[in-house]
Amino acid sequence: MPHVEASQLLGAVIRYAQAVRQDGNRFTPSMRKWLENRQYVKWLASEPIRTEWGGITRQWLSQHAISLVPAGAWTDSVEQTFWAHVKTGEDPETVAQRLVNEINERSQAS
């Protein structure tokens, strides 16, 4: 059995509780039994939750920015800058294009 982080376990508890609430007739074991019998395993998220905001997904970023700059040039710092501008109301396509242009100009100057 792989190690389970507290945050993963909490997510499993929340998903399970939501399912139980929707299905009021479901038999629910005590929390102690649920944990001891490792019933939480089937409620663990199968993959990490992907961040999405305003319709901008990782795939969108890849298509509109990351794939248009040299490998490794789209850093966490650049992405934070992107999100900072987008969340203040700037058009995501405009921000992405501006950052792509800046990165590509810097790489050509090097």
C-alpha cells in the first residue's frame, strides 16, 4: 500500500462524504472502520487536480505559449506573470503572445 498524504486522505473523505450525501440510503461504516479497512483507497483521486481558471487549462497554455518558446524558457516565474495579468482582466491571448514575444526576443539576442 503506497503512502497517503494527509491532504490526499482529506480529499478522499470529502469525495466519500459528498457521495454519501447524494445517496441517502447508502450504508456508511464508522469512520474508524472506513480507515482501518482502507476503504478510502477507492476514493483517492486517480490523478492530481489540474488548475483551470477562466477556461485556461494546461493544454491551452501549451498551445498558445509553451510550445512557441524554446524548451525550458517557459518557467514558473513566467507562468506566474501570465496568471497575474490574466487575473487582473487582461485578455489571455494577448498576455500569452506578449510573453512569447519577449521570451523569443531574449533568446535571439543571446
